[in-house]
Amino acid sequence: MATTTDPVCGMSIEESAAAGSATHEGTTYCFCSPACEHRFEAEPEKYASGDQ
Ligand SMILES: [Zn+2]
């Protein structure tokens, strides 16, 4: 199973267990909760620029 990191809170999650996902500039990000997804969508550049 693939794991990924929620870019908002830094939590490691399984992609299949993600509460939501969003695509920004061709990269898909997964989130542990709808709250993290909403924070990412509000400011994607802030979170997407971290470890990519
Ligand atoms: Zn999160």
C-alpha cells in the first residue's frame, strides 16, 4: 500500500485512507481530514512548495 504525507499537517497516511485529495500543478496531494484539504485549497502554494 502506498503511503503519502499530508502536506498541511505532515502526517503520514495511506492513500487509500485519505479523507480527500487535491491536485496542484500536476501533483496530487492527499489529506488526513477535510479540514486539511480545505486549508490546502485556500493556500496551495504555501503547502505545495515544501518538499517537492
Ligand atoms: Zn492533515
